[in-house]
Amino acid sequence: MQSLPVLTEAPPPEPPPRRLPPWLKRPFPSGNENFFTHDLLRELKLETVCENARCPNRPECYSRRTATFMVLGNVCTRPCGFCSVPRGETLPLEDDEPERVAEAAFRLGLKHVVITSVTRDDLPDGGAEHFYRCVIAVRRWTSSAVEVLTPDFLGDSAAIDRVIASQPEVYNHNMETVPRLYRKVRGRADYQRSLDLLQRVKRMAPDMVTKSGLMLGIGETIGELFDTIADLRDVGCDVLTLGQYLAPTLKHIPVARFLPPEEFDDIAAEARLLGFKQVVAGPFVRSSYHAEEMVAPKDEG
């Protein structure tokens, strides 16, 4: 395995790349399943992070009849520099949304259901009760495993515990980037608060799989990256995802660097040495991409 350079200071800024490297280009999937998924979501009036966040994997995932449901509306209360989900005035919660999510999971035949949301700092519990109701509804409709990908709930332990009480198989909360870039990338989020959330989940539900993800190529150094990876392992995080940051529009934070696939492989191999049950890394890896393959991570050795 090729050794990685250890950088102690941030590299000088580079001009934003004008073209995608060849490893970030792939064909559009054929077949009608893409339209089936799209039409079903429209019929049930459901939002997905696949569309709202302009995920590059959307065509592939839709063609496999899978999607990541985004609840609590499609307007976020936080101005993160990397995300294309709209910000602005939020709308009231839709009481029937949990049932619609469950119906979609049933009709898509999902074996692993991923439920995420916008951040709703305007709600007293940040939307925790709504998450709970969504998980319980999916349990009624299906025998699927459930993964929640939640915001930080402003560190409210009661809100976090309410989501834990729904007993998802996987509790995911993304760190996204290294501490130095938090203000620029994640706005009002707090690095320690996110670590504390993951630690609380593991303390309150030791058998629940905890998961987190990081975007690479947004300006972090390799030293900062591994410090963050070590912090995640220190709070008991089981599963780590590492993917290439892609700016959704020219108004968002520009890409600082495109990492080649072999560098992702090297970083993943080093991260596994820290004891994660599973590390998935690659240019197209996203937090919920092929999430069903991470339900029961295999221990090495």
C-alpha cells in the first residue's frame, strides 16, 4: 500500500477544477425502473435527498428502485456551504408523511430503508418525534431494516433518545468535514456536538450500529482527515463512509481537489486499522449509497 503524505498545514488554495476527471464520468443507466421510482415518489408526494441534494448517484439508485427519503419538508433552517437543499421559511409538518414513506418503502420492495431530513431548528424537538413516527410506520408496513440519518438536534439529548427509542438498525449522523472547515462548510453546526451525538447513541444503545460520513477534496489536509477519523472511532462509530465532494452549483464551495480512486483505497485501508467494522470509500460513495450492504458489517479477521 502506498504511503500517504502527512500534511500539518492547509495546502495553498488551488483554482477550482474546470473539468471532471475521467473516473467521475459514467454512463446513464438504461431501463424503466428509474421512471418507476421517480413516478412513485411523485405520486406519494415524497421528497428525497437524491434530488434535493443533486446526488450524482440518483440515476443508478432510482434504477435499482431505491431512494433516500427526506422528511420534515424540503426547506432547511441552516445555510451549509456544500448543500443544495433550499433554505428559507419552513412549512408545517405533514402528519401523514410517515405513512407515505412506509407505503413507498413497501411498494419499492426495499430491504433497507434510509430516512433523513432537512435540519429543522424551528421545531421544539428538531423533528425527532416525526423521525420516530416514520420508523414505526415502516415497521408496520415492511420487515425492512431501517437507517436514520439525522441532524444534530442542537445536542438535545431527549430528541436523540426519542429517535433511538424507535430502534433503527443504523443510526447515522455525518460529520461531513474536519474541524477547521466547520464554519465554512457546515455553518451553525458544531464539531464536538456531532461527536457527542454519536457517542450518546452508542452509550444508550450499544448494539445499534453507528455510522458517519466525510466529504473529501473540500480543502482538508490528510493529517486533519485522520484526526477526525480517529475522533469518530474514539466515540464508538462503527461504519465510516468517505466520498468525493462535488459542488452542486457554482454558488457553493468549490472543489479544492479531486482524489483518484486509488487514494480513496489507501485512506480506507489506513482507517480500517483503527477498528471500524466497515469503511467504504470512493469518489461516488455517499452516506446512504448502497446502504443495505452496511446493515451487518463484517468483522475483519
